[in-house]
Amino acid sequence: MRVAARLIQALGASCIPGVSMIITNRYIPMNRRGEAMRKSHSPQRWRLGSGRSSEG
């Protein structure tokens, strides 16, 4: 049961970077897109890198 719950959790978490790129490309004007991607993706990368070291 726990393994199934973790798989569902991982599937949801793996969708976040893709969805943020789709939202950025669809709703942000071209001249501001680079800045928006930088602001939305840098916290995600920080969480991915720090999550591995903070796990027990």
C-alpha cells in the first residue's frame, strides 16, 4: 500500500516541471518568457537538489 502511494506521489511530482513550462509558454509574452522561466525553475531545481540530501 505504501509503495503504491509513493508511486502516485512521484507521478504527481514529476508533472510539475512540465506543467510550469507549458503555463510559462502559453501565458507569458515572448519578451518576458526567459525571466519567467528563470524565476519558476530555479526554486524547483533547488528543491530537487536539496531533497536528496535532506531525506533520512
